[in-house]
Amino acid sequence: MDRQTCSDMGAHPPHYTQGSVECIEAIEAALGKEQFRGYLRGNILKYLWRYPIKNGSEDLEKAHWYLHILIIAEGGARHAD
């Protein structure tokens, strides 16, 4: 995972970082390639499912963030448009 990409997407809050390791990186390392991709897909679905009844566009932004990380995991572009 590209740490700069996470920062660019606005996901670099201190409560998700311990030392120089971000939570998403620790999850990726713990789960391995396929399970990590499943984790990302699950979060995308969760935020798309609940956005109309919970946090609206904030949940859409979170789904977008996880989708961007999934694209990176699949070897895609490093920067979102």
C-alpha cells in the first residue's frame, strides 16, 4: 500500500497511526492479499449500503476511499481523479 496515497485521500488521522504504521497497513499485513481484498470489498459494500440512512455523502467518501485502496491493491492507478 502506498502511504502517500492514504494521506492524499485524507485518511491520515493520528488515531489510525501508531509510530510510522497506519492501521490499514497493519490489517493488510495481518490478512494477506486475498483476505485484505475481501476486507476492502466488505467495507465498500457496508458504506454504500448505509449511506442513504446514516451519514450520506460522508459514507460515500469512505466507500470511495476503500475502493481507491482496492484499486491500488489490484495494481491500478496510484492517484484518484
